[in-house]
Amino acid sequence: MAARIEHLVTSGTFSLDGGTWDVDNNVWIVGDDSEAIVVDAAHDADAIAEAVGDRRLIAIVCTHAHNDHIDAAPELAARTGAPVLLHPDDLPLWKQTHPDRAPDAELTDGQGLAVAGVELIVLHTPGHAPGAVCLYAPALAALFSGDTLFAGGPGATGRSYSHFPTIVESIRDRLLTLPTDTVVHTGHGDTTSIAAEAPHLQEWIDRGF
């Protein structure tokens, strides 16, 4: 059975710097009928576990450690036995949400994660958060961008631990160099593509997006 991408939307809140906002998050499941990887266990462990079903969950990958992307990760790990993976530069953010439960293993730039016969390559893309990563699956022509790149621009950089010049550099050097037919599966909102976003880089820089 060929690998496929499944999409789930969960709802909850995002909290940082003393503010709280209602958000809808994209949860991505990559796998086949026997095994899967979850990208961003957001808000609802029950819904995510139901979507995974009886498949072996290889890993729960966190694109970054803002609470809305990791709040359900420990519970999903406890239910499935899957390890939670996070880039170490985001540990300070992780500890704001889960002070008593560390991630199980670190993500590193260039690391490969295998599932259902395809490889997901970890790309460290700081800016929205210090340890933000994207996952690139060449065989699926897919990028899982977390909150680094959205349909219409970069992720937000107006709060703690974020930096606009850094996210621009990450997008320019790590993402817009990917094949133009790569589909970008974002952390919130609509899916886009490298081809759709690449022409607008200078506009974002000029606006300080």
C-alpha cells in the first residue's frame, strides 16, 4: 500500500506572552494501512488516535513547541507508545506547556524519518520559533511547513522567541529552493505550493510581513 497524506483539523487555544487566542490547527498523518507518523499533535488526542486507528504510530513529530502544536502530544504518546520528537532549540517553549514531561528524542537538521516506504527529511527552519522544523517528503512532493510558511506568507514573528529576518532566511534558503511542484501542507489554514509562494518573497521582505 502506497504512502498517503491524511488531514485532520483540531481546535483549541494558542497562548504566549500573556495572551490566548482560539485557533484551528492542521494535523497531518503520513503513512499507509500499517504504520504512520503524526505531524503536530494539536489539541485533541482522541481525534488523532481515532484517525490513526490500529496502525503502528512510529513517531509524533513537533514542527515547533508552541502550545497549540504540542498540547496533545504527551497523551497521544502515552496511548500509542510513539516517541515525541522535537528540535532541542525549542525546549524552552516546550517546558512552558509540559514542564514535567520531556520530549523523547531530538530532531536534527537533515535527519531522515522513514514511514511506509518514504522518507521525511527534517529541515531546521528557525524564525517563527528557534527550533522550528519542516518535513520534506520528496517521494510525495510534499512539505509539512508547520508555522514557517503559509499560503500568503511567513509565519508570525511578533512574539517571544521569534525573529523576522531569520524566518525570511529559512524560507529563502531552505524552502524556496525545493522543487516548484512541492505542495506545502501548513500548520494552519489552506495548503499552498512552492510555486505559488516563491514569487512573493521580496514583497514579504518589503512589508516586514
